[in-house]
Amino acid sequence: MDNFYVYQLSSIEHNYKHKHLCTPKTRQMKMRLGVILDGTGTFTYVNQKVCVKKGDIIIIPEKIFCYSEWSGEPDIRVIYLSFKLNTDNTLTNYNLQTFSFNDAEERADIADTVIEIHAMLHGDRQSQLVAYSKFYMLLSKLLPIMENGRKKYKKELCEAITYITDNWNRDFKFSDVAAHCCACEAKLYRLFKEQLGQSPNDYLNSIKVNYAIQYLESAEYLVNEVSYMCNFHSETYFRKVFRKYIGITPSDYKKQFSSL
């Protein structure tokens, strides 16, 4: 791959017991590399689900909101390394990626490296500099695998995805998206269908539903308030779209979550 550099490298470790539902409150503004040290989990981003187990690595692109469900016997342990790259075409594929390594020694080596980087990032300045060096080595090893597995979207589609993701709760027309991307509407629509497997409106609605889930899980908001906050123009349409993606109504989802 082309030359790159890493900045704003940080880390966090999550430890849970038995079962846990993780619902971040905002979109993460950094890429995240997660290593599952114990337990199993399922990450959900719009209509994409990714399952992970002990030893797996997951890459979560920046600027997306995803939640995860975990189970362990009894331990759940995950370390995330968060970072920014100077390039916008390496891992920015707007999809979750996971990697499993069949070789036990390789899995253990990667896990040990991540644990070491995590400890160093919380040490003194000299340790932090060494952590960057070790992370470069780890990323250099993983990037070829990531590049082979990532979806390579057309430039116009990437720009359209960014526009929709950044403006999901505002009123705009598809013609506005096409104009922003300097693309023909028909061609852009076709790219959505061919490369994402859904229409632009379906993609927008899937983002809205993902945010709606976040708000519904809060005791602070009523269903009609969530509908308004997510820019659905009627509560009836909100119920219809939510049921399409989740299988139940927003009210039922809120009741189920409240009973957990």
C-alpha cells in the first residue's frame, strides 16, 4: 500500500461478565481495531451483522455508529486501539471487517502485541513512542489482509455515502446528493444498487433506524420524539420503516429493551 502515518493512537480495555450490550452514544471519530481476548460478540451496523470470537480482530471504520452484544463463560475481554490515518482510501469502506487466524501461534502473537501496545500507551512518553512503533509493525502486517478483503467502492459512491451519513437527519433530495458528487443521478442510483445492494433511500433509512435504536434505548425519549429526532416525517412511516429493518415496532422494541 502507499505510505501512511498514524496519529491520535489511543486504547481502551472492556471487561464484562456473562452478557453485555454495548451501545455507544455517539459516532466514533477514529478507526478502531478491536481484539477479542475472551468471549464472543455480534456487532451491528445498520443492516450489517458481524460475529466475532476469541482471537478475532475487528476493524470499525470512523464516523459510524454500531452497537455490540457480548456473551462469555464467564469473561468478556476486548481491547480497542483507536487511531487516525493520513489516507482516506485504506480502510474507509463504510463496512465492518473481521479477521480470523487459524494458526494458534499467530493469534497469540497478535493478542500479546495488542496487550503490550495498550499497556505502553498508558505509560510514560518513552513507552508511548515505542507503542506507536509496535502499532506500525502490527498495522503493516494486517493491512495487506484488510486491503484484500475490503470493498472497493467507486469514488462517487464514497462521496455519496459520506454526504448521506453526515446529513442523515436533515432534509435533502437525491438530486442534492448527486450534485454534491458531480454525478449523474441514474448512474449514482445504479452504484448504490450494485455495490451496496440497496437504494439510496433504503441506505438513508437504515442509518436513521440505527440512530433510532440508540434513542429508543434511552428512557429520556418517547417514540414520537425519536421519530422527530430521526427526521421521519410521520410516526406511521417511522413504524413502517423500523419494522422493516428490525422486525418489530419502535414501541415494542422500547418495551423489550426496558425489560432487560
